Amino acid sequence: MPVISLEDHFVSEALHASPSVSNLGLHMFPPQVVSKLRDIREGRIDDLNHGGISVQVISAIPSLESPKICRDTNLQISQSVRDFPHRFSGFACLPMMDPAAARTELEYCVEELKFPGALVPNHAGGTFYDAEQYLPFWKKVEELNTLIYIHPTPPDPAHAKFYQGNYSKDLGTMLGMHLWGWHTDVGSHILRLFFSGLFDKCPKLKIAIGHMGEMLPFMKGRIRYAAAQSWLKYERTFDKVWDENLWFTTSMFDMGAMTCLVRSASIDRIMYSVDYPLVPMDDSVDFIRQLRESGLLTEQELEKVLYKNAEQLLGIDIRCE
């Protein structure tokens, strides 16, 4: 069965040569992972073959970069997509600190480079995208009929202090990042966008989030109850936004979380992702095996999750070379 994987990262040559590369924390990863992060050519395809991945949607590790670094990054992605058109697609890297520049780069990447969307960090230096200055950006997203994938990123310094406690500083950093904080932050970001009325202003937005819904599926009933209070007036209810504006990817391999997501979201809204190379391909192979053996999904539902939903949403050609 074909597999399309979203949320698989790389570090561009432009970013690696920039002083801001020090903010990525690459020193925390084994050398082989750093090497894989920089390879979006034959070496990566070898790993795709090993993991049974037909097409990978490449995205730069989410960080706040200048328009020039974003442009150079996007051109590097585009070159690999052109060279390996049936193995790679690409999400745009956008300079989200500058909403006007982000809008311009998104338009270029969608219209000229033919990218099916963009992957953006969860905030811009502590500013979330419900802020008024981002409304023209969202209008452009809707006009282009493209997808924005909101990906976790470390909390800003002021917020990071919240996660420090009676344990080591390193553990506090982990707590604010992949251990807990950045997932709840993305879930909170979706709620910010909803309560700001963004989906009434841009009713056709398409937004994806990863990690089995970034905590939201577990809390969906509670959120629906609160959002339905009579004094909150939205043309698009939270349920409508959930069903029509949001997509969810796996990007973690946990059957309990997957069960919660499947029970709370339409199977047509769930897509597969590995989080490569930060997660080994062997883990992906094992998770797909678990999905097949669990009985959680029918064969038709498994097809939707593994490739058909992404194929339809992103317009991806799944033919393998």
C-alpha cells in the first residue's frame, strides 16, 4: 500500500550557514541524524525505501528565518522535488516574523514552485497568528486555497520560565518542548484562531496540525461545550471548524492516541507522518504493522490515512520511480 508522509524535516544549506543555526539545537542530536537532516537527495530516498514511504513532503525544521534564508531554503526543496518528482513534495518555509513577507513568499511558493502548502512554527517570537497583523496573511492563504501546517516550536523565553521547577533546567526545557509544552501550545493556538473569529473571516482556511491533534482530540467535548455558550456568537461553530477546516497527522506512534483521534475526528481528516529523521523509519514500519493488526481501521480507512487523504488534499502523485 502506498504511504505519503508529512512533517518530515531538513536543514537547508542556507540555514546551516547562518548564525541562527545555533538556535536549532542540532548539537543535541546524534551525528547521523544531523547528516540525514541535511540530505534531501539519494540518501533520504534510501531511507524512504527502507520505511516503505512512497512520497515524503519535505519541510524545513520550523524556525524564524529571514526572507532570504526562506527563499534559498524553498529553492533547495524545489530542486529536489524537480529531480525526484515521484518521491518528494515540499512545504514552503515562510518568514513568519514579517507577515507581509510571509504572504509574499507563500504566494511565490504556491504559484511558482507549485508547493501544496507551508509548514510554519507555532509562534513568531511569542506572537501567535490570531494577532491582527496576520489577517492579510490568512486572507492570502484562503485566496491561494492552500494548506498551512502549524508545527510546534520551543516557547519564547518568557513562556519557557513556566516550565522550570524543582528539577534540572534541562528537564524543564524538555517539559516546555517535546515532552509536553509545545504540543499544548499548538492546541491552544488553534483555539486562539477560533475564538478570534478567524474562521468566520476566512471560512475556507485549511490548517493541519500533527502529533495526533496536539492534545485537542482528548479535550474536544469540553471545548465544544465551552464554545457553544450562548454569549459566544460565531457563524462557524467549533464543530464546523473541526470538521471542515482542520486536518490531523500522526507524527507520533502511539495506539492510544491514535484511537482517541480516530474516535474524535473524521477518518477523512487524518493523514500519516513520520517526523523523520528525528524518528527512525523502523518505528514507522512497526506502527503501520500495529495499525494493520489492531483492527482499529478497516482496509479502506487505512488507505485513507496512509495516502488517499494526503493525495487528495495536496494533489500529490503517488507513483513511485
